Amino acid sequence: MPDDPLRKLTAEQQAALDADLTAFFIQLPPVDQNFFSSQFSAKDLPAALTRKRELAQRNTKRRERAARVKAEVDAKAAEAAAESADDDLLSAAAAVLGIGAGAAAGAAISGNTAFFRGVEPADLVEPLRAEFNSSQTVAAAGGPPDALNVTVFLLGQFDRVAAMTINLVAKDDGTDVKVNDLSARGVLAVVTSGGAKLLNVASKGLRLLSGRLTPGQVVDVAGQTLASSADLAEAVSTLQLKERAWKVIRQTAEAIEAAYKDRLKQERAARALLEAAWNRFNNCPTCGVAFGAEDANCRVCGSARPEKPLTADPRNAAG
């Protein structure tokens, strides 16, 4: 029969513990049972075990938070993998809308995406305008602050044609960026995914919404407009629109992201120092035993208690 852990405690020590602390003592490893039973009197033992239990509960919460973060990262990775099925959905939508498979697959849509931490959608609008407002192209932005669309138009003799759209969507602590060439397949993607807002932005150039058109007529007119501008894909390639867009986006976003990460690093370092100071105040830096509320010296080794930090323990605020 295994030894009864409570036999390590005196009758006075056992009487000082309530049912919860008694159960906690029994669950401790033998080395901890020996330490607490030999080092603390009946008067001090409840406070020491209570502090030990608080530290154990805090460590459990940290492990649970780490597990939640890992689960979120895994879920995002699965979501990204699922996006690779978009091309099959576009092919099906083309058949439903009556647009020939050849037209839908003619000039491939380039769905490049990226995510930049610390960046807001509005941070990228002005740099894109500065890049594309010229005699050949012009950039226009629209949409709510957390989901902006920047459309780049090719300027013709009498009209302008939407050639590329850049979607800037706020997500978590940063911005998702997606750059699309508006080939025939690209327009199809926009229309079938409910992109009326984008067609609104492009309406002055494509004249899609100049009259009272039904959704089906919008698709037909879009196809006719692009058919009459057969060199759109070639023009996009010649002007290197996508390459220029990504260059501007990366230069701007990566600088903002680097500053953001540096600030987070400094904040984490400051927090670590503050937590360490609180650890020394709460637990003897020499032997690790918890200080009592009014203790000026360690009850075990006699070391002086460090000064109380002026700033509150951030772990208490985080719950």
C-alpha cells in the first residue's frame, strides 16, 4: 500500500489546511510534499500552498493559450490551402453565365496575395496612386476603410478601361492584399463573386452602368467591351502593371511592417523585464519560496525582499 502523503504533515499542519488545499497537497510530487511539510509551520503552510497553486494555475493557462494559438495557425493554413480550388469554381460560373470556356480561360487571372502585419488598407492607397497616375494609366480608390479597392485604368483616346484591381482588406493585426489582372476571366471572377462595387468603380470607363442594365446585360456588355479591347492583356503585360503594383506595395508595406514588429519586440522585452521584477517580489530570488503579504524577508533563507515594482503586473490585467 503506498504511503499516505498526509503522514508527512503534523496534526497541526493538517488542521490548518482546508479541503481544497489538502487535496492540492496530495497531488504534489513527493519532493514538493517533503519541502512544504518540512519548511513551513502550521501557520505559514496555507499561504505557501495557496501561492504554489496560483503559480500552477497560471502555468496551465499559458499552456492553454499556446494550444489555442497553434490551433488558430493550423486553421489559417487549412483556409489558405482551400483557396486553391477557386479556379474550378470560376469554370463552373462561366458555364452558368453562358460565357464560353475559351473566353474564360483565355487570359489567366493572376490571383497573387500577401499579408502584411501592422499595415492598414489606407497606408497603401496613396503610394499606388502616385505610381499609376500618369499619361497612360490612372488609379482610383473606393470602398469602406477596412476593405478598399484600388482600380488601375488604361487611358485610351476616348475612354479608359479597367486593367487591374487591388483589394486591400483589414484582417487581424494587418492587411490582406490581392492583386488581379482584369482579363476576360478576371471580369468574370469579379461579377460572379458579387463584385458590383468594383464594376461601379469602373463604370465611367466601361460604361457598364450608364443605363438600366440587368445583371445578365452587365455580363454581356463587359464581355463586349473586353472583346473590343483585345489588346488589354498585352497592354497590362507591356506596362508591367502587376510588377509595378507589387513593388510599390512591398516597399511601403514592408517598411511599416518592420517598424511594427520592432515595436512589438520592444514591448515584449519591456513586459518580460516587468514580469521578472514581479516574480522576484512575489518569490524569493534566492530560494524561490513565496513571500507572504507582509514579509520583508524570506521566511526560509532570510533574503531581503526586493522592492515592489511601480507598474502593475501585466499578467493580472490579462487574466
